Amino acid sequence: MSSLRLILTSSATAVATLSVQVLGLITLAPTDFGLFSIVYLAGAFALSLALSLICEAATRSHSHKPTPWSDFSGASTEFALLFAAAGGLVVGVTASPLTPYWWLVALAIGGSAYRSTARFYAVENGDTRGSVLGDALGAVVAVALCAVTLLLHSGELGWVLGTWAASSVVAAVFSRWPTPGRPGVLVRWIRQRRAAIAPLVRDSLIMDASSIGTPYALAPILGVGPFGVYRAVSNVAAPVRLLLNPIRPRIARLRMSAATIGIVLAGGVVLGGLAAGVLLLLGETSWPLGTLRDLVPFAAPTAIFVMANMVGHTFYIVSRLRASRRDLLSARLVQTALGVVGPLLGAMFAGLDGAIWAYALSTLMSSLYWLFVARRSGQAPVTA
């Protein structure tokens, strides 16, 4: 796949995902945005686990030999169906404003889980068929439904969820279709790649304890409304992650030279400054901006978080495939300890202000540790 085509298809993916997140941020009140964030975090957990169980497990277990699509797609399909069913069931039996939309949640989680794995395989193996059309159509559907929601259904939770579900399903349908196989392929996949999967899943679960578990723990402490504002900090940094995640296979192969490190650090500072500047400018307007307006007083910690997220996420991707098991575990434990203890203590002692500032500073410290681990790792993926 050419560099230009990779940039274009990755940009389309970023547009599709970012559109949904921004739509929720600028149209939903903090309470509804908090509810949306709760189910969106479930989707994020599915994507995180899919990377460890399927995508990066394939790379780590066979660094010089492509995994057959039949095996990869079979495991991906069963994984997506499992999480779609689980997400829909949990929302369906829980009495909340989300309950009527259980089917949208199932479609969104399942569609995005399959699409993310199929796309990873396409980028890893230079397969244009598996990326371009799905990325483009997913972006078109997301942007079109965002426009309809903004114009006719602003503030309606169901339309935001529907936009997420529709764009995810369209992107999945126009991905490379899975090869039919016998049921139980996911179990066989895990058994065959247990040595490669173990450190990756352990790493993901430790990571998710802070990035997903902590927000769930904060929701009852802060309340759903303030929780929505807290989650908005992460959403402002979403463009950074969305630009990096589609090119994970390329980032993982970066040479850890002084020039590379300098460029990443400079990029983080620039993006953090832009985030703060945009928030402050928006604060001078009277536009109806949903939960985003409640984030304006937190422009400074948001800038720190965006900068740290850029640096930490880049060097985390590098470390995932290169670092030793010991270094990978130590970095993840440091990040989790900071990410769990900091925001929880901040929330308990200083409410929303304390939670957001602790979140930003904890992310900054953990990003510097990921830089240290990536710098001393090798230049090639670790096998098994």
C-alpha cells in the first residue's frame, strides 16, 4: 500500500470515528454525554482486547510470515459477535435511558470490533481491498448522519448512538469479508498463540484498569453529569489517537533515534497548545456546544493531557511489539498506578477539578515512562 493511499484511508477512518465523538460532545448535555461515554468505553474495551487477542498476537507470533486470512477473519468474526451480544444484553437488561437503544449499542460495538481487526490485517499486509472502501464509506455515512443530527435532532442520544452504529456497520460490511469456517475458531486461535497472547492481554487488561476501569469507578463518585465533563477531556485528545491507531503497524517500526523522539515531543507540544487555544476561543463565543462548553475552564489541564497523550500513545505502540515482557509490564503498572490512584484521589478530595488535573498530570508522567521503555527497546518485534 502506497504512503499516499495509507494517509488517505487512515484520514477517512479518523474522520468517521472523530465525527461520532465530536457529535456527542457538542450536542449532548453532560448527563447524556456521560451515558454515551459509558457505552462508548465498552466499545473501546472491545477494540483494546481485539488488538491483543487477534491483531498484535498475529504479528508477535509470526513476525516474518503473514497469518492466513481464513484464520484471522474467523477469530475476528467470532470476537465481534461475542462482544456485540454482550454489549446489547447488558444495556438491554439495565433500566436506564440507554435501554431502548440496546440494539444500536450491539451493532456499534460489533461493527467497530470487526472493522478494526480487518483493517489492521489490511494495513499490515498492504491489502488495499480491506481498507479503502470501508474507510471511505464509513466516513461518508458518519459525516452525513452527523449533519442530519446537528440540523434536525441535536441533543438526542438515540441519534448519536445511531450515527455510531451505522458508520461502524457500513465500514465493516465493506471490509474484506471473513472466510467461512467451523465454529470455535476463536478458541483454537487463542490456544495456538497462547505464548504471544499472554503478555499482550495482560498488558491490555492492566491498561484498561486505568483507561476504562477508572472512569467507571469515577461515575458514581462524580455523578453522571460531571462524569461527562471528565470524559470530555479524553475526547478532545481523540484526534491524536485516531491519527495514530490506523497506522499502528508503521509506527511500531519507527527507529528510536533522537530525531524521531524530538519530532514526537514537538508534535505533542503543538497539539496541546492548539487544544487549549481552541477551547479558549470557543469560550468567547455564544455557540451552543453541549458538554464542550463545560470544558472551557479546564483548558490548561486539557492541553497537558493532549500533549502527553500524543507522546505516550506513540511510544506505547512502539513498545508493544519491541519491549521485553518485563519492561512492558513495568511500564503498564506505572501507567495504571498513576491512572487509577491519581484521578480517584483527585475526585475524592477536590471533585471534578481535582479529577481532571490529576488525570492530566498522571498521563504526562506515564508518557515519559513509555518514552524511556521505547528508547531502550530493540528495533524489531519480539517473537512469542
